[in-house]
Amino acid sequence: MTATRFRELTDLQKEVVRTAREFAENELAPHVEEWDRTGRFPRHAVDALGELGFLGMLVPDEWGGSGVDTITYLLALEEIARVDPSLAVSMSVHNSLPTQMILEHGSDALKERYLRPMAEGSMLGAFALSEAHAGSDPAALTCAAERDGDDWVLNGAKAWVTNGGTADVVVAMARTGGEGAKGVSAFVVEPGWSGYSVGKEEKKMGLKASNTAEIVFSDLRVPGGNLIGESGSGLQYALDSLEAGRLGIAAQALGIAEACIELAIGYAKERRAFGRPIATFQGLRFMIADVAAETAAARALTYAAAERKDRGEPARKEVAMAKLLTSRAAMAAALKAVQVYGGYGYVKDYPVERFFRDAKVTEIYEGTSEIQRLVIASELFAE
Ligand SMILES: Cc1cc2nc3c(=O)[nH]c(=O)nc-3n(C[C@H](O)[C@H](O)[C@H](O)COP(=O)(O)OP(=O)(O)OC[C@H]3O[C@@H](n4cnc5c(N)ncnc54)[C@H](O)[C@@H]3O)c2cc1C
């Protein structure tokens, strides 16, 4: 089945979809069940994404990327998520967050040292904003960075870092000034440096093959040149990059929803009850019709938000709406797919059980659904 898109794709977009789908079906699909069962992070699959040019999609070619528009990037991401949502979140975080912060605000030296290899796929990035007591409210973060000569010295722990245990480069937010948003700065740090260690690796409900780890800084010495942009602007840079980040999660949610719709239709055509395929029962057909309509509407909204962002227009509200509705569509589609499979939806022999577990986090990370509503309402009431 082809996802309902309400638009004709460009030749480049069709090519990107074809490449991503072939890669996902040939290289990922045979292994996703095992990666989910063992919780193994497939670093070689990330490297393969890099070889396909999928790790520098939003970076211009002067810095080693392909500089495609946001929709083209989202199309690739949706195809990866349709097969392996765990790998999709690595791809999304890397492309949308650390690379974008260095691209938008980093010095040329930082771009040469980190952005180029990240865009070319030889360095995997992570984004460390959250802390154990500062998730929805990142302005409450306490990880400290103190000036020492030309360097900064970081102390504290960052929580929930996607790629945290496997990244080659991390963009970390730490407090350089007083309380609140204006006291936060952003740094590029390398996991190999003395004073950097990986703490607890999370045992999650879903996305089991994605690495989510605490990272700990103990007198981590960071060269002054690794401060991104202006001291005190780090939280604003991070929140700005979350616009691309949330669109990435929207694409991940669309991939999950699409997979669930396809699986439910396929199964309903095969499975028989009362002497006929269950696909002939209107009760089931209507379930799928509803989630297909919700998914198509959420996709159209996501593309509209992406186009707005690419035109340089304010898109905070539209991006929040897209994240809210795509994650809701993913949850609804996964729930209905499990229902269509009946008892077989509740066991690990079929992939809908995994998609069901994977879908939930799209309503939690990069801003929970409540935080998306907060963003939408704050823009609406300010108008
Ligand atoms: C698998 C995974 C990967 C992640 N990857 C990263 C990463 O790479 N980098 C990173 O920095 N973070 C990452 N996170 C962290 C994630 O962004 C946070 O978990 C998320 O922002 C929520 O923060 P919290 O868990 O502290 O929940 P809390 O902020 O404690 O929220 C708890 C509940 O309160 C609600 N709530 C909070 N404030 C309000 C409000 N004002 N109004 C209404 N309701 C509210 C929330 O919606 C939620 O339901 C990841 C998380 C997970 C689970």
C-alpha cells in the first residue's frame, strides 16, 4: 500500500522513498525482531544509513550533507520507521538536533571538526538536554559548566540520551549562568574525553534496539572553542532545533501508523471467522478507515509545517500540532492493529505487538503531548 500523501512527489523524493524502502525491507526487516528481542543497537545499520547519505540530509553540501528540503528528509525517515522505529529515532535525533545546532550556531572550526563527519556519516551524534529532574522543563537543568582559563569544566548528569552509549559526539546543555533559561549554554563534547562516562542504560517498554543512556560528566574539561554560539543562548538554540526534531518524530510516528495499517489490512484479508475473511466485517473495515484518515490528515499537516519551516516562517505552533496528531495517529493505528490481530496481536510472534510498544514513546519524547498542547495554546492565546 502506498501512504496517502495528497501530493505528487518530485523525482528526487520518489528516488529517496525507493532507496529508503529497499534498504529498510532488505537490510532491516530480516533483523528487527532479533534486535528488539536482544535489545541490541545495530551500529552497522547506522553506518549503512550514513553510506546512503541519510545522516546529513539537512546539512548543505558545503559541509558534507545533501541539503534536501525537510519533506524529502521526512519521507526517508518515515520509510525507515515503517520497518524499524528504533533505528528511525537514531536517524531523527542525529539529523535534527546536534547537527542542526552546530550548523546554525557553531563556528567554522566546529563545523569542520564535527559537522562534516556527522553529515558524511562517520560520526554519530547525540543531544543531551534532559536531566532526571528536568524533562518537560529543561530550564530547570542543573548540570554545571564553569570557566577555567580558556576551557570549561562540566559536572553533572544528563538523562535519557538517545545514542548516549554509542555516540561519537554529543551536544550537551549545561548551566553557565544563573537560574532559568538564560543561564544555559550548549557544548560539543566527545565521549572519549577523560571525565565523560556512560551511566545507566534504560530498559524500555519499546524502541528496545535504540540506545537510551544516562551520561555523566565528572570534571569533564571542554575546550573554549567547543562552546556553541553565545554563552547563555544554549537553551534557545536547543528549543529551536526541536522544531526539526519534532518533525522527525512526527515522521517516525507516521511510519509506525502506516506499518500498522498495512499489517492490519493484510491480516484481515487472510484471517477467517464465521466462514469468511474478517476483512469483510464492516466493524473492522471502519476501524482501519478511521485510522487511515487520521494518519493521512496528520501527514498533510506535518508536510505543511515542514514547508512553513523551510520558507523561514514561524512554525512552532504548526510543528507542535503535527507532533501531537501524528503521535496520536500512531497510537490509534497500533491499538487497532492489535485488535484486528485478536489474540495474535498480543503475542510476540507478530510485529504489531512491537509497533504497539514502540508507538507510545512518540507521545512522550521531544515534548510530551501535554507540552505540545501548551505550545499550541501559548501561540493561540498570544495571537
Ligand atoms: C526513549 C526516550 C528517548 C529520549 N531521548 C532523549 C534525548 O535524546 N535527549 C534528551 O534530551 N531527552 C530525551 N528524552 C527525554 C524526553 O524528552 C523526556 O522524557 C520528556 O521531555 C518528558 O520529560 P520527563 O520524562 O521528565 O517527564 P515530566 O516532565 O516529569 O512529565 C511528567 C508528566 O507531567 C506532564 N507535564 C509536565 N509539565 C506539564 C505542564 N506544564 N502541563 C501539563 N502537563 C505537564 C507531562 O506531559 C507528563 O505527562 C528521551 C526520553 C525517552 C523515553
